[in-house]
Amino acid sequence: MARQVCLGPPKLRPQKCLSLSIHVKASYRSGTNAEQAHRRAVLEIMNKYISIQKVRFSKTVVGVQQHPGKVILKFADGGTAEASILVGADGIKSTVRKHVLGPLYTSQVEPVYGNSYCYRGMIPISEAKEIFGNLTDVAKMYVGEKRCCVTYMISKGEQFNFLLCALDDKPWGLKNSVSQKISHGAMMADFEGPEVDERFRRLLREARPVKWGFLHHRYTSTYYRDRVVLLGDSAHVSLPFQAAGAGQGLEDSLILSNLLARIYHAPDQGAALAPYISAGLVAYDAIRRPRAQKQLERAYEMSHMLHFQHPETGKTLDKIASKLQRQWFDWIWFHDLNADIDAAFHKIYEALNA
């Protein structure tokens, strides 16, 4: 598969874009976009593998308490639940993250504003081709002065997904929300001016007038506390500019599920299981946190490149292209996850035998 990153020259002009072919060793063919799926479709596939008898919906965790040998969850409806281990995958507004980081790392609990926001939308590919023509074929990035655009196909090439992003020098004003409804005129004003190609404004007219703030967990000192562990966005919500945030959550799941299976099959049960739980979560944190946080930092750096704010590349397209071609994505795409599982098992044994 050849993933194409299209870098327009200053002022976001796609008609003179520079195409960079980044070749990926994969089983699907170039240009099919078979690797890109609608998130809802992915969730529906995953739901087929979950036993409905073991799932409870409409529950909101409002408190977590740890006791010797168990964790107690308190819910908004007054109910409670007990578990040997709590995995908090409760997203950017995570209650579990506050429990894990709050006592020692209070300043790291809340996500911080990444100084950029976007307008997003999805239109039929036929409409996208009327605007961009053959520039709709594979995933692309368009860069510009404090503005950029990301486009790609989903749903087997039937839908065209887009994000029109803008750099921001003001703080994010909404404490408990990542989105803000604005007027259509205010949205369009963000991409006004003769330096912006009209095709981007045509695309923007198809977006909902909702400003989505980009927030991230810039610093996280630990992904666990005793018997409570973080996974996905609750651990490392990221800026979207490398399209790898959700992938890091899946990697979390792979490593943690293997560790939990090893803990479950430990020779001792009951209270004697505590050393295995401790060793398993130490191993998870040691393997996953450095890699997930690196992805987060690289996405932040990518944001600076796309908005012409990077001190090394500035507004020079050749420098941006060169930096992206120098194995920028290799460490994400070609990583050996089986080796990570083996390393995590080795760390369990090290911790148990220390």
C-alpha cells in the first residue's frame, strides 16, 4: 500500500501539491483505502465478540475505592461493583484517571489544550470528487500558515472524511467539553482570505458549525495505581495528526489482555494473587507508557509541522517532506508487538523474583 501525504505549498493550494509515496508492507493494494473504516462499523464488529450477558450499559462511574484484595466501583445510580482489577477505558473525561494520578500527580489529571481545533465532516465520495477531483484517491494532508487539512476515504471508499484545522493562540474556554457550537459565519471566517483555495471553503460548507478542540495528555507519570490501570484515551489521549491514537489503545489492549491472562492462570489464587497483579501492572506500564507517550509527543510535533510552526522545517515544504520521509512513521507501523508481549512476560518474572 502506498499512503500518500499531499503537502500543498503555502496558503493551502492543492492544485500544486507535492505527493510523497510512503510504502507500507501490507496485504492490501495501493489506493484501495481498505485499511480505513468507519469507527461505528469497527465497533459493531467488535461487539459481536462480547458476551451480552457480561455487559452492563447506562452505568457512570463516580468513584473508585481500593481495598486489600479488591476494587469497589461506585456508580451514579447508587449501585456498586467489585473487581480484582479495574481497567479504566473511560476516555478523555476519565474518572479512573483521576483516581490513578490524583494523589501524586494532580496537575496531570486533566488533558491540556493542544492549541488547535478543527471542523470535521463526512460527505459521499461523489460530492468530494466534484470538489477535489482525483485528489480524493488516498489519504492526504494539506499544510499552510496556521491552517491545515486532512482528508481520507472510509467505508470502502464510499465516504470522504475531512478535518479542517486551525492553530489557536487562545486557551480552550470550555472546561468540561471538547466541542463548541458556533455560528456558520464564524466557522467560515476561519478560512477566509485570498490565500485560501476556494475548494477548502467549499468543503468547509459541508461541515457542521462545531469547533472541536484538540486536547492531549502531554504528561503522564504512571498508567496504574495498585489494582487500577488505564487504557486508551484515559491514559494517553492524543492529537490526531499521526492517525495513531486509537491504534495505541488497541496496542494497550493487546499487551494488557495477555498480562491479565497470565495473572488469571497464576498458580496461586485469592490473596496470594496480589504479587502477580502488582507485577503484571508494573510490566504493562513499563512496556506501554514509553511508546504511547512517544506517539503523543510526535503527534504534537507533527501539528507544528503542518501549521508551519516547527522550528526545524518552518514553511519550507522540502524540509517537511524530507523529515516525513526519514522513517517518521516506521517506528509506529513496523513495530514488533509480539516482542512487546514477550518483554512484558519477562518483566513479570523479574518482578516476582526480585
